[in-house]
Amino acid sequence: MLTAIIAPLLAGVVLLLGARFSPTTMRAIAVFGFAWPLIIGLLLYSRFDPSLIGAYNFELCLPTGLESIGIYLHLGLNGISMPLFLLAGTVGLAAGLYAMYSKAERPHLYLALLLFMLGGLMGTFASIDVFFFYFFHEFALIPTFLMIGMWGGVGRRGAAIEMTIYLTLGALLSLLGLIALYVQSGADSFSLIELRNYLSAQPLSDTVQNNIFALLLFGFGILVSLFPFHSWAPKGYAVAPTGAAMLHAGVLKKFGLYGLLQIAAPLLPAGADHWFPWIVWLALGNIIFIGLVTLAQKDLKMMLGYSSVMHMGYAFLGLACFSVIGAGGALLLMVAHGLSVALLFMLSTCIYHRSQTFDLSEMGGLATKAPVLAAFFVAGSMASIGLPGFGNFWGEFTIFAALAETELTRWIVVPAATGIIISAIYGLRAVANIFFGQPKAAFVERLQSDQITDLQAFEKLSAGILIAALVLTGIFPRVFSDDANRELLELYPQQQSHLPVIHSAVLSTDVDTHKELTH
């Protein structure tokens, strides 16, 4: 597991110092750095022991010189972090393969920064130590800012400044919350295992829980673009180079939700209970308000950026249930959304290279020249809408099932369901405007020329990796959900919650004295 973090970092250092490498050598080094984390992730998944409930597989604890203040390089994977570890590896490989053939200036530096970002992401989801969980996230953010500043599109300076302000504020609030959690718990280290042991034996007072959960909710929420702290995300993604947009929107933005799911809600149940109404209303703001803003977009990348923000609202609603089925749905949606949004950002750049515009009103009829591109984009759009057969469907379906189980949350189903209609409208409209119908007058001449070609081999490979993962999670969601639900049943026992145990969704499992939820 440690090599999955080190390999991309080492490959990035080599490329950073290898400005004179030939393109073939540069790509060979990059392929190793991008592929190794996914190879290790798949190997670890094949050896994952589901009987270690409440514990971590592949646990590794290394000294750092900071042991006196309780900081160790403590790594491991459980049923919640394993899917996101694999997500990072999958999106990282797809983004890397696409970036290797991009026409970016100083390609060695471009690929090196992308590899540093991937190394930080692998470390984020492998960290048991809460300090390193935070550290790796911040490490992965630095290349994001640099890549936007160096290779971003028009308006990158303003977008980068806004991103910096929002993400710095979110990072500071979440850091304060994590430090407060460590100090108030009385634990001897930042280990999540030790924090759980201390707080299960002696829970914090309701007032302390409410205050710390507020710091984590709004800190992590800003990093996930929770309404109304969302404006940085669409602008940032619109100007970001493709590789950075794929990794940030697809993976790095899941950091905040993962922190709430794995750390905040289980350790601070009274705080989660207290802030329940806020989470619901802000999540509905993501779904309805941002959904309507998405409908108004004419720029393809801005539309995808707002769409990404909108769908995070569903994950927050799943988390707000504070139940196994809700949290499990949120986790599955995080994985599926990461795959689909990375795919769509990549394909939007492919469309731009062929049409020379992101303006939806200036295209049309592109499917006649690029049928494979059209097929991939339609599949990605249908996945984002939540069509059965893709992982997004199971995430959203499970979240709606969790909301419908109790009177307290049943009313949320109707307003939340309007987001599906909104998604279908802007998704199908984009497909129609870009690929089908009568091409716009300004676009006819370009279509009739030989300038437009279908996807090249490297583009098909990158898109194929993401589509394959989406279909796998759509056809067989238990590839992740079984292990996740075993872990979630330990973290969300619900005896302290205002929501009842959801018996109708709990099925038996082979593990003695435990139950698992399948969806």
C-alpha cells in the first residue's frame, strides 16, 4: 500500500528533473507512476479480509519523529476507504493516459504535477492517522493550484484566487475541528482507531460535539462545494486543465464527504443529530438551486461544473440520514459520481478539440463525424442522470430508499426527486445540442471539412477505463457495498440517533454477530 503512494511521487520527481527525456521515455515513466496505484489497489482488494470489522486491513504504522505529539504514518484500509482508494487509482490512470498525449507546454512538468496530485490522493484515503489524512489532502491541492495557474484557460487568475480563498477557509475550519477532536478526546495519538476507542468509552458532551461537528461540517462542506459555498467549483473546473479537473472533481472533492462519513458523524453522533436540519436544507440547495443554475448554462464545462456541485447534494442527503443504508448510498454515489464526472470532463475537452468551442448553442450534428465520442458522451450523461446499469443509479436509489424509511425524512424525497428531472433536462439537451439535430450555421463549414475526426486510441482507452468501472458498479454494486455495509453497521449503530434502525434493508451475512446491508 505504501508503494501506491510512493510510486507516483517518485515518478513525478524523475519527470520533474527530466526535461530532456524523449517523449517515449517520459511516457514510460508516467505510465508506471499512473498505473502502479491501481495495480496495487486491485491486488489489495483481492486480498481484503471482510472479517476485520471495526479494524483495518493491511495496517502499517511507521515513525515520523513526531511521536511525542501523537503523529505516526499510520496506513490501512477498511470497507469505507477501500472503494475510494480504488477510485483514486482508476481516475488517476485515466487522467494520466489522457494527459500523456495532451499538447501541454512543458509536458514533463505537467505530468509530474499530476503524479504528485495522485500520490497525495492515494495517501489521503489510505491514512488512519487523522493528521496525515489532512496532510495528504493539502499536498494534493498544491499541484491543482499550480496547474490552473500554468495551463488554465481564460479567466484562470480570478478562478484560482477564488478557489484559494474558499479552499483555504475550508481547510482551516476542518483542521481546527480535527485538532479540537483530538484535544477533547484525550487520546494519545491522531489515530482514528484510538480516537474511536476513547470516544466510545467516554463520549464528549453534547455542546462540545455540536461545536466540533459544526467546524467539520462547514470546513469539509466548503471543500465539497456545499451550498452556498460552491461558487469556486464551477469556475475552477471551467478553467482547469483536463487532468487536474478529472482528479479534483472526480476524487479530491470526495475528501470532505469521506471525512464526514468516516470521522465526524460516527465520532460526534450528538453533533450530527443537532446539525441534521442544516445538512438537509443546504443539500436541497445544492440539488434544486444549483440544478436550476445548471439549466441556465450555455457553456459545456460550466454546465458540467455546476452539475458536479448539484449531485453532491444527494451524497449529503444520504449522510444526513445517519443510517447504514443512507451512508452506504452516499459512499456508492461518491464512487460512481467520481467516475462519471471525470469521464465527462475528459470528453468535454475532446469535444472542444473538434469543435473549437464550449458553447452549446454553436454546435450540432457532431455524431455524424464522431460516433464513438457521441456514444461515450451519451453513456456518461446517462450515468450522471442516474440511468439503471450505471453505479450512479444505485447510489441515488439507495439514498432515496433511506429517506423514505422514516417520517422525519420522507418529505425530502419529493423535492430531492426534482433534481433527477433537472438532470435529465440539461443532460439530454447537451447531448442533443452537441451531437444531434441540425448543425448550427457557424458549425456547418467545420463539419463539412476533414478537420473533425473521431476519438483517437488514447482517448478511447481513457474513456473505456471509466465506463467499464461505471458499468461494473452498476451491474454488481456489491463489489463495494458488502464490505462497506459491514463497516457502516459498526459506525452507525443508531441507538443514539433520532432515526430508527432500518430493518427492512438489513440482510444476513456470513460474518457472525453482524448484519450487512446490500443495495
